[in-house]
Amino acid sequence: MTLPFAIIAILTIAAAVAAMSLRNLVHCALALTLAFAGLAAAFLNLDAQFVGFAQILVYVGAVAILIVFAILLTRGGETPEKSVFSASWAWGLAVAVVVFATLAWAITKSAVVERRPAEQVEASVRQIGDALMTRFVLPLEVIGLLLTAALMGAVIIAMREEGKSK
């Protein structure tokens, strides 16, 4: 493990923990955006340029901004008055540890671990972009429509709440 990768991993994990534990919803969304950016930096550090740039464009540039706008439009940025942790946090932690242990055991005992990796195929960002704009144009357009519908839904919810308060 290289030093830049370790720094990126630590910052990404810290941002993810902050996104889960902060009380202000806007701060949580911004911490989630930082975690997405850390994942993109990790992908770029691992020489996966397309995945890294797609992470930046889709998650940092679109989904995170959509989350922030949805929070701000629906006035969901108030700090909750109740505690963030439930009374049964110990049970949740125990279930999470059991699930993690089961998945780790299944992965280590899997036949996939013993297989040799396939020959690496070199795909450039241009080849992937050409495939997205020709062969996979329909899924790309559907994702764009889905994000637009989510933003319109946030605006409609904000307009209904504004009408109720008057």
C-alpha cells in the first residue's frame, strides 16, 4: 500500500463516518460528497481513470448536489432534537459484526479467490465514451431522466410544504 493511497483511504473513511454521525443534515450531505470525492481519488490512484471521472461526474457532480438541493428545498436541514443513536444500538452492532463475519468467511472460502485473474484488457476512456454514446445511450438517457424526476419531486415536495405553512 502506498502512502498517497493510505492518506486517501483514511480521509474517505473519516468523511463516511462524519456523514453517518453528524447531526446537521446539510453537514452530513457535504461529508458524503467528500466521501464520494475520496472514492474518486482512490480510483484515479489505482489507474482506473474512467471509473474515477465517472465517480466525480455522477456522484460528486450530480447525486451529491441533488441531495443538497433536496435538503435545502424541503427544509430538512434542521438539527434533530432526538438522539441520533437508538436504544438498541448494541443489537445493531452485533448484527453488523455477524453479517460482516459471514460475508468475510464466504468470500475467503469461495472458489473465486483461488482462480487466476483473466488477461487484462486495455480499454481507453475514449473507447468507453464511444460505447456509452452509441451502444449504451438508452441507459444513459434513463439515468438522466431519473435524476431530473428526483429533482422535480423535491421541488414539488417543497411547494406542498410551503402551501401547508401558509
